[in-house]
Amino acid sequence: MRSKSCGIGLATLLWASAAGAQTQYQTTFEVGIGYARPGIGGFDMASVLVQSDEYLFESGIGFDINGGAGGDTVFSWLIRGALRPIVLGNTRVHIGGEFSLHTNSTDDGSTLTSVGPLFGASYPITDHLNVAVHVFPFVFAFGNQDTVLDVAKAQLGGHLLF
């Protein structure tokens, strides 16, 4: 079982490196669907990504059944935007910000709102698979009497591009 997994992993890496060399010939505008997580916490989301060589825009939603205060369902919404001023080979560096809402997610059952700046990088593993890392120097969270400041948060995401 282990040798089969290693073989699949090695084949995937070889395939990804060959496809990665071809990404410089793609169009400059792509749309994808995939996975995202906001900077403020552990809310899994399905998201839509629109990106070009100069910018990216992402919006996502998520549901956490029985995950909120008192066992309530949490609905989450994310919006993220960034400029991409630096290109290093096939890696695109981006700088921007994020806003998210999460219902029923505080101790008293109110909505958590978060906002924060981000910087990160995205890399096309293959022609149709893009991964991204976002680093948040700080994220403000509002939702009850206290304002929370999270420092140095990070998030991974992946999208299938069309």
C-alpha cells in the first residue's frame, strides 16, 4: 500500500512539473472553483476564484452544521481581493485584503465579522490546478462585546481552473 502511494505521488509530481512549464502559455484570465478558509478561523468553504496576471478575486460560502453557539448551524461568507504585482517564474505574489461573516459563531450566538490585510502566493501545479498560501499579519474580529486581534495567521487553498 505504501509503495503504491509513493508511486502515485511521484507520478503526480512528474506530471505537475511538465504541466507547470506550459502555464506560461495560458490566457491571462481564469475562473475556478475549490476550497478556501478565512484568516479568522476554522471555517471550511467552497469558493469561486477569478484571477488574472494583475489581480485575484475570491468569494466563498460554507456551512457548519451544529458548529455554532448552542448547536446552531454556522453560515460563513468570504470575500477576498488582491493585486498581483510580482511574478517569480510561475508563482504569482499577491497583496490585498479579506472580509468574512460567520453567523452564530460567537459564544453568545451573534455573527462574527472579520477583516484583515493579506499577502501570499499562488502557484499552478498543473494547467487546471492552482494552490495558494495566504498570510495575514493580523485579523480583526468583531462579534460581541470584545474585539479580537489575531496575529500571524495563515491559510491554504486550492482551485480547479477552467
